[in-house]
Amino acid sequence: MGACMLFLRPCFFTTSRPIPPAVCAAYAHFFHTSHLSNAASLEAGPNPWTRNPKAKERLDELNRPMPTNLYPRIASKSRDMTCGAFNQEFKALKYTEQPVDTGKVSLQGRVNAIRVAGSKLVFLDLVQEGHHVQSLCNYRLLSEAGVTIDEFKRFCQTVRRGDVLSTEGIPHRTERGELSLLLHQLPCMLSPCLRQLPTELQDRETRVRNRHVDFLVNSRTTDVLRLRAEIIQYLRQYLLRSDYVEVQTPILAEGAGGAVARPFRTTATEFPERVISLRIAPELWLKRMVIGGFDRVFEIGPSFRNEGLDPNHNPEFTTCEFYRAYFGLEDLIGMTEDMFAGLARHVDDLVAKSFSSLEAASACIEAPFNRIDFIGGIESAINEQLPNLLLPDAEIKVTKLLRDRSIALPSSPTLPQLLDRLSATYLEPQCQTPTFIMHHPECLSPLAKCFTNPENSQRVAARAELFVNSQEIANMYEEENSPFEQRKKFLEQNSYRSGESNSTIDESYLEALEWGLPPTGGFGCGIDRLCMLMSGAQRIGDVLSFGSLRNVVALRRAVSVR
């Protein structure tokens, strides 16, 4: 019993006090019953080979004539390289009839193709992060290292496309000009592929439910995600070079502000009586930081809106938002033009050099961008003046405008929704090339500073939205910094509230404004839509690692690739 207790609770033996017999018996009983329970559950568990009997056949084949460690720990090598580094370092290597020993190199990767050239020569195409290296298994050279013909044949018979291998040899340029690794020992299996890796995968549902296989088979899928990483890195470096400070603001809070949207809600174990919301935008947090003295601040991160899914919307999405004190609307527009035009050139270079499965940016993104005045553009399109949008009957008159033109009313026909429908009908289709829609009506911009437009005497916001291919890419405006005007706008926003939105008066934010928010320009960009634009993707799920929310929740019911 003492040995059992030493195993279960060594801390009991750090004291000279005797262990009560009842304690010993209790722990011994617990260990015995839990051990039997675990053993029984393992015996009664599902047979892992019933779903994929071919995997067992493959394992049996690999373990003949004797069991083999198919999942060894990785061993450190003196000259361990990635496939990309190998191609870069030895790209100038010339063909010689007799290989020149430049020192052994170790490469790891997944077998993408196997080509047999006779009974004693096999070519393995290894791929790692999109870079390919040809490995030559020549029995004549391997025999010099002590490899028998039976070992060589067994390897050739058991290696499969999809296996992960470690190889070692010397760099060599073949007579056909192919940079290769001439192996001096048989490759080491690091992880076998127990399923048949397909050569192509076209069915969309199968692809999204087996995204890892999609990555292995379709280079475009991985190129889009690698391009996404490059786009995020470009935006981050652009802002850091401009002396912005990157921060992380709360994702969980008691209220969700910064936009009109329906939030996801949950509770926390620490205070279950309170309702916690996932943020719908980081805006109010970032402006608090400007109040606190961070004159240039940005955040790249996720936000969540409990709304519908379509090819351009996903409830979980990534944004880039920055805020800069003493920055006006024209400054924001100029910075946006410079940043996006530079990004488009960077993407074109990447596509030409690294992402061959993609095409250059689909739209001509060159500064300066076009501009359309919100109210002026609509009035020109309908050949009629809009009513004074501050008057009580504005909603009735705008509703009549839509009905007279047989435009379907939104599900919640408030004045902001009606005006947004007019913009979607008449303005957004004009925005094929990069175009700013400017000076939105005040009711559409509750967090922006507003002024009376001298051209039409309407109350409008110092705001611009960037559209490309008729899709919103970015939104920017001068921030409302008066706590009194902001309260009035929150109250007006509440009067338009619908069941789908989350619009409440954020008293803590109004209190923060009382400390003095400098004149500030704010910018927000949807990373997912920007990646769609730059990669040519048609669905937002194509630029997300595991697709849209619909794809993610369906993974538990996924049908594996056979």
C-alpha cells in the first residue's frame, strides 16, 4: 500500500506524519476503480479501422517484415534546410557529370509525386510550403552507404504520395537542368499518409469539409491564404512606419458599441448574472486610447456580428482600424489612396513571383480615386431633389420616392435604411473602379462629425466610404468629439432601432469624451473583403482558413475524402 501511495501522492511522503489507513484505502480504491473503468471504456470504444479499413492495410504493409516506428521524433541535423531555402541557395548550381560534394543537406517535406525510372532509380517530388525539390533515390549510390537491394525495393514499394519524409543528400543539377537532392541514404518516414491523397479535388462541399486536404491538393487555396497573410503584414508595416502604435482592445464586454449591429451574447462564470457581448467593432475602445494620449493607434483583429451569411458577409470577420489625432477627412482620403495603391502594386509583384495560381488585382487601383457625393449623386440619378432629411416627414417622403420607382423597401423601413437602399440602387453600381461615396446624411453616421453642405443645405457627415467592384472596402470619417452632440446622435440612433441592431447610449463612452477627444480621423477596413478583391476570390469563405461559419459548424458532420 505504501508503494501505491508513493506513486499516487508523493507529497504525502514529504512529512514524517503517518498516513491514516482510511486515506490509503480510499486512494487505492479510487486508483483501482478508475483504472478498470478506463480499460473497459477503451475495450468498448469504436474500432478506429471501421471507417477506413484501407488505413489498417497500409499500416500492416509499413510494419512488414517487422514493426517500425512510423512517427519518430525529428532529429536535428547540422545542415537542415527548408525546400525554399534549398532552391534559393543552390539556384546557381551547374550540371556536372560527376556530382560535386558540397556537403550534405537535410530536407523534410511531403511526397507530391513519385516517378520510377527503372528498377534502381526513383524520383521523389518533395513539397514544403509551396516549394518543390526533386530527390533522387539511386540504388548505385545508396548501396555505397550499405543499403541492400531488398531495403531499396521495400521502400519503393511502400512509399506513397502524401507521406512526410526526411531526406539527406548532396545538391545536384541533373542533365535536364532540374535542381535536385542526390540521396546518400534512404529517406526516413516521419508520418505516413494513411488515406489516398487525391490528385484533384473540385467538389466545393468536399473541399470545405476537408480543408486540410484542399490545402494539399489545390495550390490556389493555399496561395489565397498566403496572400492574405502578406496583405495583413503590408497594412501593419505601413502603419508602423507611420508611427502608429498597435494595440489589442477587449473582445468581450458588457456592451457592444461602435456600430449598429446585432451582437453575440454570452455569460461569464465569474459574474453569471451579467450579459457579455462579443464586440461588433473596436472603435470606441480605440478612441478612448486617443483620449488617453495615443495620438496614432491601430488594431487588426476579429469582430463579430450575429447576422446573416452570404458570399460577402460572415458573422466572424477581421478588420483593420486606425485613429489619428489632428487628422481630417481629406487627410484620411489621401492616406487611403496611398496605402491601397501601394498594396495593389505589392500584390501584383507577389502574384508575379510567388503565387502563380492567382491573377493580378482585378481592379485598377491607382490614385486619385473617383468621388461621388451621396446626396448629389442620388439626386442626379433620380432627377429629383431629396427632401430636407431633418424634417419629421422625411421618412414618408423618401418612402414615396422608393415606391414611385418600384424599389423594394427594406425589412425595417427607417430613414437610414431607406437612404442606404437608394445608395445601393443608384450609387454603388457606379463604383467599379475605386470610388469614394462622400458626405452621407447625418442619420447614417451617428459617430461622425457633421456639417451643413452649402451645395444642398442638407446636414451631412464628414465621411467617405471606399467602394471597388460595387463592394464596400473601407469607411472613414472625422470622429464626433463633442459629448453633447454625441449624446444627441445616440438618442436619434435609438429612435431608428430595430430588432436586428444593438444601439444603446454608451454612458461610459460619453463620460470618456468629457475628458477631451482631440479632432480625430478614423478609418476601418474589412480585411476579408480586401483579400477577396486582391485575390479575385468570389466568396468570403475562400479567404478564410476554414471557410465561413456555415462551413465551420458543419465540420463535425463532415464526410471525409475517401
